[in-house]
Amino acid sequence: MSKVKPEMKRIYATIALGLGWLLFIALWLFYLVAQYSILQNIAIFIISIVIVAAIAVALWVPWAMKQAV
């Protein structure tokens, strides 16, 4: 069975997505965390993870669907 490597743009996009998320969290913690309650901050953290995960899934599912199992 031949293993097809993903396009580099998907890999770079995933890395950029992860670094962008870390930057968002760092900026959020530095500037905006004090303006919200602990529950609101937890909710924003969880929502940000869900958004990043959804983008990553949307990025990789088309490639994965083309792979033979």
C-alpha cells in the first residue's frame, strides 16, 4: 500500500492555525481576562478550542477521505 503524503499547504496551515490560537490565548490573557468572570473566560477558552478544531477538521477531512483504508 502506498502512503500519500499531504500537501505542504495543509501542514503549514495547521501549524499557522495552532500558533494563531496560541497568540489569541496569550493576547486574551494579557488584555481581556480581567474584564470577564471566570466562567466567561472558561467559556471563551473552550469556544476557541472548538473553533480551531473545526477549522482543522475541515482542513484535513477532504485529504483523509481520498486515502484508501
